[in-house]
Amino acid sequence: MPAKGTAKPGNGVKSRGSGRKAKVRARQPEDFDTERFLTTVGAGRTIATYRPKTYIFRQGTKCDAVYYLQQGRIELSVVSSEGKERVVGLLGPGSFVGEGCLGGQPVYLASARASTEATLIRVESETMIRTIHEHPEMSERFMAFLLLRNSQIESDLVDQLFNSSEKRLARLLIMLAQVGQEAELRTVAMPISQEVMAARVGTTRSRINYFMNKFRKLGLIEYNGTLKVHSSLLNVIVRE
């Protein structure tokens, strides 16, 4: 016969061990939401909208944050010691900029300026580093961007070394319009001047003007206040 006051099996009294397991389950965190982290304000994160031609940060200023571009487009530019400015990158939604601070870079090596109205979230470097370490989802998102960016930089270098300025301009227009294999006209959403095109292609504005007129006469582009690019412009790149 059981001793008086002793709990019988199945009477609803939990063992000490089962109570600890229940507490552990209750403390498990929710899945990390990368998109929410990159689109909301929180600890170490602020959000701001910039008008066109407004600087997000300037070359040589303290590098202490990474920016995530939610909406709009921005351009990266570098000023030489002689004072010459050149556009070295064009970025769209989903891009990170200023990531050099994560590797200990003390100042920004380029300036970032809004080409259109742009909304960016600023993430302090300490916050970004901690999030990447603690959440694999964030690390994968950031690494995917860096790999794509590195691939684009390599393609730009090959383009500069081996292709003519005409082919480099065609590639730039196709990239801006996000042209695919389908036979269609695609609008370039980002306003871009011939001066910026010349800087990206590595030639003069007069050469850009010459090729733009040539492409228009061939029906490869349309320009009447809005620039549109036809998929047939791809033929300029692939032809020998």
C-alpha cells in the first residue's frame, strides 16, 4: 500500500524533470525575420527617405553603418585627388551599401547619392555584425548580395578590358532596363544622364551621344522623355 500523501501515477502531478522541459520550450525564440529586420526601425536601426541628388554619405566620412536600400536607386561615386568625380556603381532596391565598415574600414571610400527618391535603413555596424553572427538567415542574405556584387564588379572589369565602348554602353543600358531574352521594350526606371553613362562606360560624353543616336536609328532604343531599351540590343553585345 502506498505511503500516505504519496502521489500515485497518473494523478496529474508533474515530475520535476518534466517541469524543466516545459520551461525550456517556452523560452525558445521565434524564427528570425530578415525582411522585417531590414525594413523596420529598432535598436541600432533608423530609416530615412532621401530626395534625388541628396547624399546618403560622402567619401572620406566616418564609416560606422551599413545602409539597406528599400526603395529607389542610388549611385556611388569617387573623387580623385585632382578633384575629378566618376560614377563607379548604380544600385537598386535590395542592395547594401557602406558594407566596408564591417571589415574595419574607417572611412567610406565612395560617396552614395540618391538618383531617385530613395528610402534606406541605416544599421549601425555593431548591430549588423551581431545580427550576422547570431542569425544564419541574415548571414546568407548578406553573403548572397556580396557574391552578386563581386560578380558584377568582375564583369565590369572584363568589359573595360576587352569590349569596345559601344558594347559597354549596350551592356549598361541592358542592365539598367533589366532586359531579358523576351522580345520587348523595357523602360529604364532610373533617370541617368549621358555624363553618368560616360563615366560608367569609360568614354566621353560625345561618344555616348553618338552611340545613343546610332541605337535609336536602329530601333534598339527609344527616347522621348523616357528611355526604353529593346531586347534586340543584346545583339550588339554578342556580335563579334
